[in-house]
Amino acid sequence: MKIVGVTACITGVAHTYMAQEAIEQECKRRGYEVKVETQGGMGIDNELSEEEITEADVVIMAVAIGIEGEERFEEKDDAGKILTLNPAEVIRNPAAVIDKAVSLVK
């Protein structure tokens, strides 16, 4: 399973990076490939390439604001392979979020 994601919160500080860490830790625990782009107060870090997005089985959008480059995900969205939720949900229960994301693939 290959998962990519984007995290972004209103202030672009704590929740952005806490959500990134929660996704990465849960995916690694399960043995999934994972890469998470953050769009925080410091700008875009760990930016996803078109190839990484295309190769991903599913995309997790843990965002509380609009993000830059949203059009990169249109193909995944059209295929129903994007899970969009608030960063706080990811932080509270990353296992349930990954379960939901995986269910989009099956």
C-alpha cells in the first residue's frame, strides 16, 4: 500500500506537523509506503511529485484550509481515492483514518 498526503491547518503550525507525524507513524507501523507534504507556516515542505501522486493507492488530505497545488490531485479525486478530513481527526485517531483510507482502495 502506498499512501501520500497533505496536511495544512489554519495557523500552519502545530496541527499541520502533528497530523503529518501521525499519518507517517501509523503507515510505518503497518508497513505501508508513505510520504506527507506539509503546507504550514514555513511554506511547502516534502512536496509531492506528480509521479508520487500517480503511483499512490490513496491520498489523505488532512486540511483545514485551502491548499496550494490542489489541481495535482484531480485524477485521484475523480477516482474516489481521496480521503479529506480535519488534521485534528488524524491526530486523535490515526489508525481509524488509515483504515478509512485503505477502504477507498478495496
